[in-house]
Amino acid sequence: MLATTGWTTVHHPDRGVSARAVALAAWAGARVGSLPVPPADAPVRTVARFFAGLDAVQRDRLAAGYPLVVGNLDGVPAPVRYRANKIALAEAREVERTRAGDVRLTPADRDEAGRRVHRFGSLMQDGRQILAFDPTGGGRAAEVFGDLDRARRISVVVPGVDTHLLTFERTARRWTAPVGMAQSLYAAQRAEAPDLPSAVVAWADYTAPAGMGVDAATGKLAVDGAVRLAAFTAALPSDATTALFCHSYGSVVCGVAAARLPDRVTDIVAAGSPGMRAGNVAELESTARIWAMRDPGDWIADVPHLEVGGLGHGADPMSEEFGARRLSAAGAKSHTGYFEPGTGAVDNLAKIGTGSYGSVACLPEDDSCRRGFSGTERD
């Protein structure tokens, strides 16, 4: 009942030990000269301090030798991660190219491998900034638009159900996929504040539920995703203000993560939310401002907003009792249109992303979402 960007469950055959697992095992024994590398689960500050002490040649050698680790390691400088992930994508593409021609596999598995070859080739194109890439299972990824290191404000798009490598970007229905969502938001933010250094991240670096099923109706995957989201936001440049834009099941992830997010996360927006696993804003235990929007024609409104025995995600963030700042979703057109270019919905999201709080459009019958703001106030 909580499907968002598609209805298909993708079959992933057993591929034995994953490339990522092999890479992690090799990383555990890696050294730079006489220095051991930090563990892959080391704190962000430890990783950042280690990489800050390396020269460019040493960083490049680690990126080339352990791309599936370095490319996904919070604390590693973004440009190094971009280089590592381009290498990892090239290696993964060759694996899938071999699988696509393997007659021992089923036609469906060969077809999926061919689609992954195409997707990985697209992600490898010059100019793309892939901040995370893991081909294991359905796969995870994140991509940056803008200059992450120079940004004063960073927006993070957290997508919902049926998000994996093959749906990370789309040709048809472009603005319903994480890449399209982030591109549209970035363009709207540039139009809203052209002189403001900003960046937008399409963050699909968690395992999302596949299709309609128990995973989509429970919080297990959201809990796992929340741990990853909290770690990711903690690793962002320390002087950048951050806003999360959480669509559908992504708002469940954001709700679970809310209490553990760093103070730099000043805003959390739930768009088309089935619930945030909280009864009200206070229960989120967050220092961030909580915003919500929903198109009147969005079917998610018909989902029971309750939590019983682990099923369901709690109160409706659009209810007055929940206490969120309720935004207009003008032009969104049902459940997947919140990031459609030219709509009032994405313009509203861009205003929050750039700190133009005083000019956001509230829910038509309630203009209280601007309380406390009088104009453009960028903290």
C-alpha cells in the first residue's frame, strides 16, 4: 500500500560473495606505507583525519585499489569518492557485461544484467559526481549536483519504495526518480537564489522496500536507512546548513533518523508521507523544523495513518494535530509529482532549501507555516 515509484519487485539471483564484501576484506589489511588504513566502520572524524594526512598520489592509489570501499566511506573527500566510484562503476559494468552474455543464466537475469550495463555506463559519464555506489543486490547510489565542498546550503533528496540502481534515474517519468528529483530541485534552487553556493544530493544509499509488501508497511528498512542517513549527514561539510526532502517511504526513514541527526540539519520536509513513525512533531525529538506537503489527489492520504503491532507508520504529518508546518503542493498532481519542474510544489521545496522561509506558500487554508519568518532568512 506504500509503493511510490513503481510496482515491480526485481529478482536478484544469488551471485555468491559480493564484490563489496571482498573489497571490505581486502581493505581490512591495507596500509599506506607503515600506516594501517582506518576500519571501514571508523568514525567520520577518524577517516577524515587519515585522508587529510595523505598526499594526492596516496589518495589516488587507495581510490584505485579499493574503489568499492573508498567510494562509500564517509569522511573521504568528495572528489576522491567521485574518482573511486567511477572506477567501481567501470569494474561493475564489465561484470554485468559478462553476465549479460552468459547462456547459463535465465533470459530474465541476462536482461537485467544488460540493463545494469546501460545504467552503469550512464553513471560513468563525464561530469557526473557519484558520491556512493554499491552494486550488491538491487544496489545503492548517491549523486551530487553542485559543489558539495563549497556549498553553504545542502539539500538531500531521500526517495521511497522501489528505489535501486535501475530506478535511480529514468528516461520516461524522469522527475519521479531520485536523479530527476535532485536535478529539478537544484535548478529551482539556482533560480531562487542564483548567488547562493548550494548543492543537492540524490541520496538513494539505503535499501528501500521493493513494491507493495510487508517491508513497505513496517519500519525495519527505515531503521537501517536512518542509521545510514545520520552517518551521511554527519559527514557533510561542517559549515553547511542541510535540509532533507523526504518523499513517501523516504519520510519514514527521515522520521526515524530525526532524533540522531546533527544540528546542521535545520529542516526536514515530508512530501506525500505515509507517516514518520511518530504521533507528532515533539515525538520526533528533532531540533530541525518539520514541514509537510501533500497533493489533494495523492492516494497516500487514503493509507491508514496508524501503527499497530509494527505495521503502519503512525500519525498523518498533514494533520493539524501533528504540528508540522504545512506547505502548498500546487501542481504536484498526485503522488509522484512533487519535484516536477515549474510546479509550486518544487518551488516551495527550493525556498526551504535556500532559506527563503518567509516566501514559502502555505497550505491554502492555513498560512501559519511561515510563523517566525518575515522574508529571506538564510541561517
